[in-house]
Amino acid sequence: MSFKKAVAVIAILATPMAYGQDAKNWEGEAELGVLMTSGNTEETNINGRLGLVHEVVSWRNIADFSSNYSEAEDETTGEDQTTVEKYKAALETNYKFDESQYWFLRSTYEKDRFSGYDFESTATTGYGNRVWLRGERSFLDLSTGAGYRYNKLEGVNEEGKDVEREAIARLAAQFNYALSENALFRQKLSTEIGLDENNVISQSETAIKANLVGNLSMKAAYRVKHVSDAPAGTESTDTETAITLLYGF
């Protein structure tokens, strides 16, 4: 990736920061991590994310968009080669029965160039409960539900199909814990169990966020995705480690 292209991507990802303060009734955070090396090893890695939350008495709306792009110089040809290219989007709405119980409706879309899928998508609904709450920043959410998975394969599977369609059961948890006024620990876990093809997709994110100054923070995150029945020629488990700057608004 050329320097000009990298700057252009950074500018696009940073746009929400400029307008975030004018978005009434919304809270959010924009993340950006960039690593560019040259010399013996030439590599470019860009991580971006935008998370939004809108909460009123009876409703909570959540949106999360992220991307990860990496390229490195091929040692044989000397040309730039893309090694990672991922785009994810998740939208969720919660109807709150009371301070802890809620009904959720959730949809996700993911496109990972090297996953063996052209794209992955789900739609689920179910029941959630904020089983523990301490202050505004520390809580434990547990949820369970059911829905549908529609994944488009890049090729065909052993049965000659290029699409995976099946009903799924979803189990998820999110644990936030305020380590101090300026530091937050966050753990997210989810498992989606295929009820027809028995393909289980599990994801985990472990992160620590520390405030630097004002609305600017630093975040370190470790993510794992495991697909029990991964497409042929791909690994079952993907991991990702990221250090990013985060702007809250």
C-alpha cells in the first residue's frame, strides 16, 4: 500500500471523530491503529473501528463497524502482497423490559478475503439479562437466542454447494470491569451453533483500555475466531492482536 493510500484510509476512518460531538443522544468510540515499516521488512497494517451506542429508557441500539488491512513485501518478487483484508459490521437493538432484562434483535455481516468465504451473515433474536451491574462502567451481560446463518463460500464444499444455510442457536456474554477511573477491562464471548450442519463458530475478544488525555485512550486487544467446520484449505482458528488509539465521544 502506498503512503498516499494509507493516508486516505486514515482520513476516512478519522472522519467520525470530527462530527462525533454533534451527534446528540449517541455515545461512541473510534479506533485507529497504523503500523508501517520499511528497510529489511516492508509492511503496512491498518486497523479501524467505529462503535456507537444509543440508549434511552426502553431501548438500547448498538452499531459496530471494523476493518483490518495488512500487506507485506513478497521476498521473492519484491511486490506488495495483501496478507489480511477483513470488514465486519454488527447491528443490534435491545428492548428493555426493566433495568436488567431485555429482548435483542441482532444482525452481522463479515467479509474476510482469506477465510474461504465470500461473506458470512447472521440474523438472531433472543433474551438478554444484565445479571451484574456496578456503577456505569462495570457490568455482566448474558444472552441466548436463535436465528439463521447464511454464508457464501468462495468455492464449493464436499457436497457441491457454494452456500451454507442453517438455523443457529446463539450464546453470548460481555463483561466490563472498571479497573480504575482511567482503565477498563472488557471480555466478549459468543458461540453460534449450527442446528443443521453442526458448524460452530466461536469468537472472543479480550481488551484493556487506558485513558491517555481527555477523550483519547489507548487500547490493546486480543481476538480469536474458531470455525469448527472451516472451508477446505483454511485454518479453523484465526487470532488477531491489535494496539490502537481510541477517541471517545
